[in-house]
Amino acid sequence: MADHDTPFLMLHLGLGSFHRAHQAVYLHQLQQLGDRRWALAAGNLRPDMADTIEALRAQHGAYTLETVSPQGARAYQRITALQTVVPHDPALSGLIRLGADARTGIISFTVTEAGYYLDGAHRLELTHAELQADLQAVRAGRGGSTIYGALCAILRERMHQGAGPVTLLNCDNLRHNGERSRSGLLQFIEQLGDTALLGWVQQHTSSPNAMVDRITPRPTAAVRERVAVATGVDDPAALMGESFIQWVIEDRFVAGRPDWERVGVEMVTSVQAHEEAKIRLLNATHSCIAWAGTLLGLTYIHEGTQHPVIRRFAYDYVTDDVIPVLDTPERPSPIDLAAYRDVVLERFGNPAIADTNQRVAMDGFSKIPGFIVPTVRERLAAGANIRSVALLPALFLAYLQRWHQGRIHYAYQDQAMDPAQAHAICEAADPVAAFAAHPTLWGELAGDARLLAALWEASLRVTQFIEEQTT
């Protein structure tokens, strides 16, 4: 182990709100216990959040986190784990330098679900312009703006420096996130044709799966104002999140790790049960509420959660279709799924969080195959009906049609969506059939007659819901 003057380094790619309210908090708590063997550095792959990055640099990485319980209790904590804030440059020179440092034992990242460019079969979708640009950049010896371009540039330099093994830790809401991001990375390196780098990565890195959870809305001016009143500190980098926090990680680290168990991180052999529960019960329900709420003109997640019809949509989806496939006599769940469902709805109903439908509704073209299709597939395979789960994609289709008509009252972002194809679905003679046949959304289920019938019935229910609630 390194001594306290030369700590191990965890480099995080994607210095957004979630990282600062989640992974950084756990390391801060460990340091507060006196364990300072690991330091944290972080930066962005793209030139966004410039004001926040500048504020963090001016504050030497420190910032204030406000947390709010479902009962409205607020707490404030100064987080000081972030010791190095890496300024952005197009070549990613600062991130590459730190990533190739022999002290760096973990490279973690948060880039959102769609940022991995993977289809339902874990194949890298190389038609994306961002991936093609990154392939060219890495071939030219530069960093890129995608996670793969950045990691390739960092790991190639690490290989050349003889800096030793490193763990690649995915912290995004992606099923089997370590395995899938590793698959995408290896496919990207194969496209580069760099056999030396491919072999080095296969031999000198690990990619444990992990499950992360904490609702973290985009910071607003009101957060900064509350922090100033409560703490006396005017902090332009202040942010807020819910009081609930969870991190479950498979214990497969090739270059050491912090003693996270001391601060509540669950180190496990397999994260699958936790991952499936979180993605299907929490993430899919979150999207359901955001899409339905937007259709009624609501702004915040808690408004939709407190709406009796929308809450029933979410409750029935979990109760009727998710719990039966995740908790079976052959494969009982180690988690009390009904209790988890109720905790999730309590968390979403917290008005103090003020999480927006805009933030949660984004990236539907990756969330449907990632969050919803597995439940559809497993219910159909069991010969069961999919009435409740079909309502979620039907809500998204209605949402997509509003977007097509220019009637969504905020900007919709979706990295996995081809806008031309999305418009074509909405302009089709039968939009439901076109939607049900889309391979990006449904994979091998695309065009399935059972799926189409369920989506037709669910779409009628969504139309009736909108009419009843807006007249």
C-alpha cells in the first residue's frame, strides 16, 4: 500500500452532479474516518459545465451537498474528497496524464446510459458520428469525446508508461454495466486495429459490475441560496440530492480499492439481484412517471408520483409484471421487492427534491430496451400477459408523438435516437405498428404480434388517460 503522502488515485471521467453526490461522498466519508490512502481526481470529456468546473477549481474541489429526506428534513455537508479538478482540453491531456500515473488504481466514469452506444446484443453501434470521430482522434494520438475514445487514449498511454493494472469502474444505470462497457471498449479497440492495446487491456484491467442509486436533480439557483442561508457560504458549485444513497459493487479490483465497506458500500460477489431490482423497479418507474407527467403538462416528478392515476400505473407495472419475474420459486429474490417498490414511490413523491420530468424523460430510445424490454420478454416467455408493463412504452410513444408535433414544453435529449427514424414512426399510417417494429427499441421482439396487440391496447388506455385528465 502507498503511504499517506503518496495516496492511490481514483480518476473519475464525467464530473457531473451525480458523481459529486454519490461516489465522491463515499470517499469523503472514508477520509473523514482518517483513511486518506485514496485521493479523487475528476474532469469532463466534453466542454460542458464550464461555470461549475471553474467554481470547483477556485474552491480547490470543495463543494456543499444539501440532502433532503422524504419528510423534508434538510442537511448540509461540505464535501472535500475531490482534490484535483481537471480542466477540459480537446486532447484530454490532463485526464490522460493522471490516468497513466502509476498511482491511479481506479478509473471510474458516468456518461449516461446512451453514452455507451450499445444495442440490445451488446454490439457497438459504429454508425454514430461521435464514435467515428473518436476512432479518427485516437488513431491520430489524441483523446476523444466518448468514453471509449477517452479510455483508449488513457490506457494506451498507461501501457506505454508501464504504469500497471487498473480497474475500470462503471457508475451508470446500465444493466451489467461493467461487462457491457468493457465489451464496447474492446470492440472499439478492435476497430482501431490496435492489437497491442487490446491484449494489454484484456490482461491488465478489470470491469466489475456495480449498482448506484441516489436521486440527484440538476442544481438550481435556489439550491445555492438555501446553502448560503444554512451555512453562510456562497457556493456556486453547491448541489442537492435525496438523503437515500446506495452503492453495490462486485469485488473484482485488480489494483486495490478504498475500504468502502466502512462507509456502507456493499461489496458483493454478484450485483445482479440488486441491479435488476433497481433498473426495473426504480429506473423504469421513474421514466413512466416522467413520460406520463409530461403528457399532463406537469413539471416535476413528485407531481406525477402524487397523481393517483400515474401512481397506479407505476404501482401496477411493478406489482403485476416485475415482481413475478424477479421473484420466482426457482429463483427467489434476496430483496423484499414489494417493500422496495413502496420505498421507491415514497422517494419519488418527495416534493423537496423538485426533480424534473425533463431530466428523467431523456434517452427513451436506450431506456426502453434497457429498463423495460427484459420484463416484456420474460413475461411473454412465461405465457403471461403484459398489460401493465406495455403501458410504459405506450406512454413513451404518446410522448414521442408530442415531441414530433413540437408540443413538448422543454428540450428533449436522446443520444440513442435517430431523429429521422423517430419522426418516421410518428408519421407512419400506423404509428403503433411502426413503433412495435423498431429494432433499436425491441430487438428480437420487434414486430411480435403479442407485443403489437398489447401496445395497441395500452395506447388506447393512454389516449383515454390524457383525455380524462386534461378535460
